[in-house]
Amino acid sequence: MIIDSLLSLERYFSMHPGFEKAYRFLRRQPLEQLIEGRHVIDGDNVYATVSEGPGKALEAAKLEVHDAYIDIQVLIKGQETMGWRDRRHCKILNAAYDEKLDMALYDDEPDVFFTLEPEHIVIFFPYDAHAPMIGDGVIRKIIVKVKI
């Protein structure tokens, strides 16, 4: 997991060629003007989903993991708390891996919580179990999916 500022995403270009494509997409327009839904960047290799919804209570958040994609999550509006746990330590399966959704859910407790402000980013790799959307009020974010 990496936590940083959107302006610093270029530091990580060498980690994956899709990171630069994601950065170019995120920097070419005002983020708050992006409409909800899917935005194609490079076919199924790199795409973004803009979503908005109410924050969840800490107790309602589930840890999720992905196998096929790296998440670059960018907070646009609100304040979002997230939980994190090393995937190897997740033992309480809630929903088995769904290949179409590229997601499995766990009921384990996160080891760490952190809070993002607008234009903060967090990059989650397949070994990062994460519980998103924790908070009060409306949370608007962009999740860029980068195929491994």
C-alpha cells in the first residue's frame, strides 16, 4: 500500500506502465467535474470508475481484495477513512473471489486505519486487503484499475 498526494503519483511510474496512463487521465480535467461511472483510459488494462455515496460505519466496512488489478483510489470530496490488513492474515471469508468483480470480501478486522482528504491517493496491490468508504457524509472518489 502507498499513501500519497495525487501530485506525487509520477514518483511511482516505474512500478507499472499503467500508472503513467492513470496520472495523465487524472490530471487532464478537473476531478470534481467527472461524471459518475466508468471511464476508459486504455481498454480493460486501465480504467477509472467515479462513484459517490454515503460513508459507512466502521463496523459495516468489509475488507476487500483484488487479484487482477491494482487500485489507485483518489478522494475527490469528503473525508474517507480506510482500513488495511495484510491479505495473508485474512482468515474469515465473507464472499469468495468473484472473477467478474475481481473481488473477495473478508470479515477480519483491519490492523490499521487511516484517513484521506481530497486529492490524497492510496494505491492498493493484490496483497493489500482494504476496507473503503468509512466516514460520515458523502464520499466521492475515483478508483483507477490498473491490470497486473
